[in-house]
Amino acid sequence: MNEYEKSDAEISLSGLNLPKDLKKLSLKQCESLCGEIRNMLISTISKNGGHLASNLGVVELTMAIHRSFNSPDDKIIWDVGHQAYVHKILTGRAEKFSTIRQENGISGFPKPEESVHDVYISGHSSTSVSVACGIAEAMKLQGKDNYTVAVIGDGAMTGGMFYEAMNNVGKELKSNMIVILNDNDMSISKNVGALSKHLTNLSHSEQYISTKKNVENTLHAIPVLGKPVAKGIKITKDAVKYKILEQSSMFENMGFVYLGPVNGHNISELERVIRRAKICHKPVVIHVKTKKGKGYEPAEKNPGEYHGISKFDIETGNPEVSADKCYSTVFGKELVKLAEKDDRICAVTAAMKYGTGLQFFSKRFHERFYDVGIAEQHAVTFCGGLAAMGQIPVLAVYSSFLQRAYDQLIHDVSIGKLHIVLAVDRAGVVGEDGETHQGIFDVPMLTTIPDTVIYSPSCYDELKLCMKKAIYANKGITAIRYPRGSEEVSFNRDYLSTEYLFMRGEKSDTLIITYGRLYNEAYKAQSILNGDGINCDLLKLTKIYPLSRDITDEIKKYRRIIFFEESIGSGSISEKIGSRLAECGYSGDYSRVAIDGYVKQATVKSSLEKLGFTCGKMAEYVQKRCMTDGKA
């Protein structure tokens, strides 16, 4: 007994030294803390936005993990990391939790520089077992007898890396590694009734495991007959167990001990099965059943909508800002219109139906809609297969997730000259999700692939024009990249283009070039500069790659050229234009403002301001360039 258990006194997060004090608490006190944590999650995410349903579902599981292991000596890896909010609260960051996903606040994902309890960055899915495998082996080499724990959501199991790593671990490695499968949606196991539950509890009890080891050791010690008898018993036992407990066979065939399923909202049950896993001293899978959104009725009823949500009203559950009109929904609805006239059009997503606006297509053309799970590599090659048979596949994917399928774009699509359309959502700065989700690498990546065409529309109407062009006018890989959120339009919509457009004023020797949503800022910057007596022209690129030679011929006439680009600078369009100007002997002043390095979490507005991409910052930069050569 300890001071907490003796009195069963009421406690709160603020009075605890976390995570150390969790081991001192009674189950009743732990349950009380779980309620406090849920209230904190709902209250904070309603103000900041973030991942709600998944975190409400892992409150008891996270509590049991930290009571059963000794972080940071034992290493806990979260997959995907958006379900680690409770982990952050229980590892000394409760007081800072109100700052989650805010500029200069704590991250919405595990971040080693933030805490010793955050072992590894995990903003993208299906990586935990690979990471845990490496860490476990390193600890073994270093003579450390600690545990490595990978907590993986069932959605992340759809990623191929999970199976690659599981195969490697189970067949080759003998480390103290435990994989906790948080099953909240897939129903990967069959319900085989009371007999299954009884046999599962019996076969995974501490007494059973200890007895099993003793019997095996005794049989193997008997000369001649011992090993054949042991083998015969194992074959018979496995055959019976395979028929009764089919859900365990996949993991056990990989070389893991399988424990579960267990109620993920019962701390006592969770701790009991974790104790069993720890005495195995070999790779173990613990199958935990949880409920997404638990404790908040709107999230329980619609866990998909509350997976990643913007600010919302707690009483009603309604989001503060409607998502009815944004680039994703405009894309999704327009794709339905195009598909109504062409049954070759298919829509593909990698577990992001709602995030990419494809829910409309799914409802209207279910037979032509494919959600392949968190498997971007498969998604691209699957599209290649569709294209090989004459279909027109449109893959809607976040920019930062498309990075995972680079080889497939080259090998499985481009070399074969197959036509697929990439709807690259969340292109550019995305805001509060931080470094792992900023869409700043797709342009340099895609421009390395031969015969690829890239469009970057500046408004909804231009997006629709680009979609038609991408589907019907182009061959090979055609990408349309657009930002998260809504359009902002100050310019005249009568002048739209799928190629490029000059906006010329009075005679000027200064030219601003940009594309995508930055065009609106550049348009406003042009007005500011003209008001200050600095005449400048404006070039909007819509088809940003491949570049037209005509553009080079036209822009080299300007004495001063400035390119603003919401992309990593290395390999960017502005870099390519600079190379062309150099090749043709341009002697004027060419400069570019692009992104150099990773972009930390902050609002999109704050990030764009710091990067120099707002109209005021653009005007200021142009003024300085003009003053530098005495031509203000």
C-alpha cells in the first residue's frame, strides 16, 4: 500500500510527479484521472483544433502503459503520433497542454527535442515497429535490459512497412519488444465466443507460460524421444488453436506471441496482460480493443469527423468554421461532375476520403471509388494498373504523404507512360501540424520525373479548369497542387489561365513571379508598390512545370526579377528559372524568396508572414531590391 492507496484520496494531475507517481495510485484514482484527462482533451482541442477521437480512445491504455513500464528507460513509440496527446499529459506536460499545436507550444506529435519521453518523431503512419526494432536491437547491443513498446493503431496496419518490420522482428530478432495494437475500427479478429475468451485467458496466464516453458525444457532434455514428442504436442496444439483462435495465427506465424483481445478501457485488464507480455522476453503482440471518441458523444457517433477537427463548440460538437467551401470540397464536387460524363474516371485515396473531399465521389460512384488504406505506394501502383486498362485514375493525396510513393511514380507509372492524375492536397504551408505535414517538397520531387506536368491554381475556378486539363489534355503523370483551406481572391477572376498570365501596368523594369495562393498576395503587393511609386509587373504561373521557353524570353527583358515560391528552394521552379536565365546570359538582378528548411508549427498566416509571403512582406522585399541598385 502507498499514501494514495491508503486513503483513496481525491487527486488531480497538477498534484502529481508524472509519470512516476502513476504507479502509486489506486485503480479508483486512475479512473478519476482518466475523467480529468478526457475533459482536458475536449476543452483544449475545442479551442486549438487537433486529433480528438483517437486520443479519447486511448486514455486508459496510455495510463496502463505508463503504470506498467518505466519511461524513458523503457521506450514507447506511438504510431501514428497523433494519438500521443494523453502520453504528453502523463509525462509532465499537463500544464503546457493548452499550448498544443500552437506557435511556440508543444507539438501535436511526439518530438524528442520536447521531452525525453518522446522517443521518435512519428507524424506519418506505419513506422513504429521498424523504429522499435532498431531501438530494441541497439539496447540489446548496449547491454540494456529494457522494453521497447510500439503502440500502433489499426489503420496504421494497412501500411506495408508494418508487415515488413513484423516479419523482420518475429523471424530474426529476440529482443524485449512489445507491439500494442490499438484496434478501434477494423475488427480484424473474429468473435468466437466464451470458449475463445476462456482459452485466451488460460493460455496467456503467467502460470501457463511458466509451466509451458518448464514442460518444453523437460521434454527437450529427454534423449531420443524428447524432441519428437515435444514437436508432436506443438503440432496438435497449434492445429486446435488455429481452428479456435484464428485471429492469433497471423502474428504467431510471424514469430510473435499473441495476447488478446483485451478491453482497452479496463486498466486492470490491460495491466494484467502487459505483465504477461513482459515475462515472455521475446516479441509479443497485445491486441487491445478501444472505442474511438470514448467519453464525448459527438465523437463516439462520428469518429471520422472528429479524427482531425478544427475548433468546435463543446455543447453542440459543431465546428467553428464550416468546411463546406474549401479547395478539397471544390475538388471533390467537381470530380463528381466530370465523372458523371465519363465512366473512365476513378477516384483513389489512401485513408483520407473526408480530408481530400472524396466523400462526394464515394457516395455517388461507389463502384469507382477506392480507399486503399494508409498505403500510398500501393495507391500509386494501383492507379498505374487502372491506367493500363484505359481508366483515368485520380489519386487525391496530401502533399507530405505523396513523398512516400516516389519510386512507384517513377517505376510503375512514368516509365510505362501511363496517365494518372495526382490531386495534391495540402500543398504548401499547412500550419499547426508542423514539420511532418508541411507540403513543401512535392514540386522538387515531381519535377525530377520525366514528362510530368504540374498545375498550381490560384482560386477555385482555376482549380476546375486545371482538373479538366489534367484529365483530358495531358499524358503521363499530371499533378494539380492546391493548399489547405479556402481561397482568398482580390484579383479579377475574368483573367484566369491554365498556362501563365502577365499583369502589366505602366512601363516597368521590375517583375514579380509567383503561383498558387501566393498570387493573391503578390497582386496586393503590386498595388502597394504602385502606391509607393514603384511600378512593377506581375507574372502568374498556373502550369508551373514544364516551363515554357516563351516565358524565359519574355522575362529576361526585365532588369529586376523577383520570384516568391511556397516550396523548398532547392529544386524549385524559381531555381529552374534562375538556371534558364543564367544559360541565356541574363545580367540583371534575379532573386527569389523560397523556403529554406523545415517549417515549424504555427498558424498558416503566421508562417506565411515569417517566410515573407504576405503582401506586406513581399512589397517590403521588392522595395529593398529596388533600393539596392538605386532604382527605387
